Amino acid sequence: MAVSGWFVSLVALGILPIIVTGDAAMLALWLLFVAALGAVDLGRAGSPRAVRLARELPGRVRLGETVAGTLLLTNTGNRRVRGIVRDGWQPSAGATPRRSPIDLPAGERRAVTTMLTPFRRGERAAAQVTIRSFGPLRLLARQVTFELPGAISVLPPFNSRKHLPSRLARLRELDGATSVLVRGPGTEFDSLRDYVRGDDVRSIDWRATARRRDAAGQRLVVRTWRPERDRRVVIIIDSGRTSAARIDNEPRIDTAFESALLLAALASSAGDRIDLVIYDRRVRARVQGATGAELLSRMVTSMAPIEPELIEMDWAAVPALVRSVTAHRALVVLATSIDAPGASRGLLSVLPQLTRKHTVVVASVTDPTVLDATGTRSTREEVYVAAAAERALLDQARVATAIRQLGADVVTAAPQDLPPALADTYIALKAAGRL
Amino acid sequence: MTATTGALAGPGAATGQRVTTPTPARVLRRGLFWIAAALFLLTIGVISIGVAGSGTGGVTLSSTNPAPGGARAVAEVLRQHGVTVTATASLPQTIAAITDPADTTLFISDPDRYLTDEQFGTATTLARTVVLVDASFGQLRAVAPGVAQAGVVGASTLTADCALPAVTAAGTVSGGGVGYRVTDATLTTTSCLGSGDRVFSLVQVQNPGGDTLTLLGATDALTNDRVIENGNAALALTLLGAHRHLVWYLPTAADVGAADGASLASLTPGWVIPGMLLLAVTFLAAAVWRGRRLGPLVIERLPVTVRASETMLGRARLYERSSARLRALDSLRIGAIGRLGAQCGLPRIATVDEIVAGVAGLTGRQPGAVRRLLVDDIPNSDRDLVALSDALLVLEHDLARALQP
């Protein structure tokens, strides 16, 4: 049962007869009158228990976008249900409006639409639906809560896709698809074609020229090259405790997801094969053997529910993990954090095993506030903070140097800059033929 | 859910929806135990109060109080002997109760001093025979100015020592209570039950008009607890049973302020109190209106928020607390040396001396001063630390400006 503001006003209105008559008995009379009126009203209210409910939800939404969730209410009772309905979503589902008015005649069905703008990644759930049904006088209401679970999967936003067109253009330049005045870097043989003015004379294939007999006479034949295709890219994302730390109000793991998505989009259009493993002490998610549009779709779906665990990353198992993904040479991208020599010991100990066979890139987010802190030193406290920041930068530099000495590449950047930086590293590696 | 409702709900309807709100019948069933328990306790309480009376306390010397401190025994025995005992609680009641002042004994006991002196004076003139128990200084001044209170009487038993019928009938009387001393010799008084030093527990004052005022200090003699001891019963019955009517007046709070006849209720309009009650009811209704939640809260597991810069700030606080100035400065110096070396175009493996020489050459500073700043100086206070840190920034700035074309 619930009480409306009208009911409260009606009770308060009793002051008039009490003042007019000046009689204490009037109070009891008025309260009896209000109670009787309320009882009649409550008796006339449509039964919310007779309402049948159903949800219609989109399965997935990208973080930051808005979708409509529909709640279908069917009145199977024989009285009209008028009142409010609340769809009980979790706060981070960003449901608006929180409560909607309904007018549900007997035997009819109405839809209540709730706009959902989730502000957290993962599975956002609704637990229940509450219906408050007022009587015809809107004094008292019957209220019932139904258990009606529902959920939408909130995918990573992939904001870094804005960097994709510029990187794809650079890839096409590499590929030779865009006309450039270079021979076209790459190490993989593509085709033989007739020499045209402007081709590098060093690319003339004399043996093929000798084999070629043409009615029009002798033509020169050049070899063309293209970047390697069908290389393997293995992305391993650390979902251990260090990935939970927030930099610029974004957890490290979200930045890693953005970087992985941009890299995957880029590499799949370059013709490479992408495998993704999210790992801490067990495999949290794995995307293997997907290509094209399905790849990104499967990646975001598998990333959506993953939150960092408060456990230490097990680096010792990573070489075996990479072996289980591919037996061939691959580009292995490790998205983790390199903050302190102590914390990175596990990573450093397994890197030689990986670099022996694969090209390894370690991608790590740096904190822009640390860099800012080194410059502001006006007070005593700030000087100490600046000293600690310098020490942190020094630690990072030491770990990065150690990683480079072990034969891996290091990409560090602020959260917004890491995805394009990783993509650039990939393009550079591809151009150098190191994949 | 029946088949018809399922059809009504249409395709895609959630089947087997569960209602979490309990029905009124279920609430009642669930609360049955507690309702029963409350009723049981209430019954027990009512029964026990009915059996044991209203408790051991009660009003001292009340004619209706069966507790040890009450005086119901005396009143009951007097009733059995044909005396009409009327208990009154206020002065108007007492005035109304006394119809025949000549044949009425007025018993007054006011240990809580509700009555003012004037009210007291009025009360003692209502009947010809008045028995005043445990009178205070003020009360005595109002009704018998020649008698003074003489404090607590220590003797446990008092012996009859005057010709007063009540006292001679009693023989001995329990002594607990107060005593009086007659200070005005011109008064016609009879003093009985002396405990030495001219202190008496019973003083009877004969007023010029023929009225009799008996001041009884030995209050214990009237209580249910003690009335059967010694000759207490004889004293009480003789003293109070002298006339056919006995008015047993114990002043209460009703006497306070009744003198001017105006109470708060009589000064306010009639609707104020019901209006206040209505306000309270409205407040309750409004509380229910605003307080009723539209369904329970939906629980959400929130991730831990860890700022990555916390380690850096923690380390800064450690430096600060332990005043690790040299260590802090060395961190700043190493960072500065690295940047300066890069700005000078020196390789990463360049030594400090090479960088000092390079920086001094480019900025035009003394190599010794640059070396002291970058390597040798030791900060002895926080002021030194801040000064050196500023000097490092200035040096980097100067080098950058020197390198600008």
C-alpha cells in the first residue's frame, strides 16, 4: 500500500471543520471520513498483481550510446490499472525516466519505454518492476514488486576507431594500393609486371625478362613486393591487479581494450590474423580464428563483462599460452603496465622465451599527471611530489630499457595516445618487414 | 498463470513471473507469532496488575493505598464503624464534600506542599475539627503561628502523657515522624507524646472560636505497616473517628494554579488541541507518503577505484615525513641530468662530467657552479631543497633558451 499527496492534503484539510466547529469530536469524525474514503478508493484500485509483464531489450549497446528498453504490461484483471511503474535498473544503467505513469485498461497491453544510457562497461542488469496502482480518487495505492530480471551487455566504446582511417591510409600506402613514388616496401613477393617509366631499375627481374618473348619485342619485367600478409598477431591483455588502476579516470584495462581493438581492426584489414587472450591467472576471454567484421564483434563481446581481478598476473604461463595460440612466428602484443622493476620481474623473466621466437611489443599506459608533477615545484610539498614523480619516471625508464635489452619493443603513452601509438608501432614493424 | 492469461500476455511474455511483495494475508500470517506474543504479554501485564494492585509505591497516607506506606487500613476500619470516609484530591472537592462542618473531621496531609499558605488557611477553616499531619514550617505559620516544628523525632515509642482521650486510649504510640514545640504560651494547647526537650508529637490547638486543630507528627502511627503496633490503632481511630464524617484530603497537582481559575486549556480556543493532533496525523501521513519506496533498491557491484598516481603520492609523503631531502633532490637531479644531456645532444651513456661541461659551455655558466648544482650540493633544510629544485628548473630553462636559434 502507498499513500498519495492528495491523501495527505485531504487529512490536512480537516483543519477547516475543526476550526469552524471548534469541537474535538470533529477530529475523530474527519479521520473516520478520510479512512472510509481511503478504504473505498483502495478497494476500487485495479489489482497490480493481475498485470503480466514482459521485457524487450536490445542485447548489446556500446558504452556511451543510448538504447530503448521496452516493458510490456498486460492487464489481465477486470479493473483499469492507473498509476506509476518503475523499471528497476542498476544505477549505472543510466535509465531515464526512473518512473513512468501508466494507464492500463482491463485486458489491454501498453508499452513503457525506458531510455538506457549506461555509464559503465559490462553486464547491466534490471532486477524488478514495481507497479503502484492508484484508486479512482488517487488517494491510496496498491503496490506490488515483480521479480523480472533483464540485462544488457555494455560493450567497450572503441573510441579509438577515429584513428582508424588515417592508419588504414598509411597501410594502403605500404601495400602499394595508393600510388607512391617508392618501390613499395615489404619483403613478400607479389607479382611480375612490365617495367614502366619511373620504376626502380633495381627491381628489374632479369631472369623473368629473359624468359619473356613478346611480339612487340623485348620488354623489361620488374618484380613487385608487398608487405607480408597472413601474419599472426597475438594480443595478450593483463587483467591482473595493476590493470585496475585508473589513469585519467579510465582503468588501464579499458585503455588496453581500446588499443587491442584498434590494432585488431587495422591488422585484419592488412590481412593478418588476430588472436586475443585476456589473462591473469586463468584465461578470462579468448578470441581465436575470427576474421573480418566477426572479429571485432567477438572481441567487444568477450571484453564487455571483464573487470580486473585483484590478483597478480601469472607471467610464467604466458609463453605456453602463446604456444597454444600459434606455433608460428607471430607479433605478440603484451598490454600490461611497466611501473617498477620489482613489479615487472615476472614479465622480464619470461620475455627471453617469447623474443626468441616472436616479435614482442609491450604496450603500457603512462600517467600524464606524473609528467605534469615533475614540472610544478613551487612549494615544499610539490617538490617532494616532483621528486617522487621523477623517481617513478626513472623506474619506468629502467624497466623499458630492460625490456628493450631483452629484444622486445616498448610502447608507452597516455591513455588517449596509446591506441594510435600501438597502431603506429604495428605499421612501422610491418613496413620494416619484422612481422 | 493460466492458459488464458498466457495468451493475453502474448508472445514473448515472461512466463512464471514472481511477485516479491507479500500479499496482506501472508504478512498477517508471518506476523501472527508476534501479534500473539504481544497479546500474551499484554494479558499477563493486565492480570498481574489486577492481582498485585497498582504497585508497592502509591501516595503516602492515602486512604485508598493498600501499600505499607498507605492508610487504607485506618480508613476501612473507620468505615466499618459507621464513619463516612470521603477521599478528596482538591480544595473545591473538599469544600463540596463538607456539608456539615460541625460533625466532620478534616484530615489533611500535604507532604509535597501543593497548597499555598492561603489555600492552607482556607482548608483548615472548613471544618470544626481538623487533623493536620506532618505540617511544615510554612503551613504551621499559616494555621498555627504559635507552634513551631522541632524536627524529626528519634524515639521509637512514645508514652501517653496527657489527658487527651485519643492518647490515653492508645497508651503507647510509635514515634516515627516529626515533633512540634509550642512557642507562644498564650495559646490554648494540649501537648502530648513528648520526647523530651519540650518536643511533642501531638499538639492540639484550641482556637478561640472553639475549633480544634490537631497537629499530628507521628505519621508512622497511621500507616498500614505500623497501625497494629503499640496503641497506634486506638490513637488513629479515636482521633479520626470523633465525628460521623471524615474527609480525607490529600492535595494534588489539581490545586496548583487553581487559585486564579485559569488553565492553558481554558485560555486557548477549542480547536487548537484537535488541530495539533490533526497536524501530527498529517505529519505521519506525509512521512508515509514520502517514505514509501517504489520497489526495493537494485544492488550493483561497483569496481574498486584505484588511482594510479597513489603510489607516487605515497612515496612523496614518505620522503616528506622522513625528510629525505637528499634522496628527493637526487631524483630531481637524475631526471634533470637525463633531460639536459638529451638537450645537449649527448648520448645516453654520457657521464655526468661530460654533461656538466656541455651545459656550462652552452649556458655560459661556471662549470664548478653547474657541477655543485647537479651533483655536489647537499640540502640541509627544506628551504635549501626548494631553492636547489628551483635552480634546476632555471638551469633547464636557460639551456632550452640558449639552444633556441
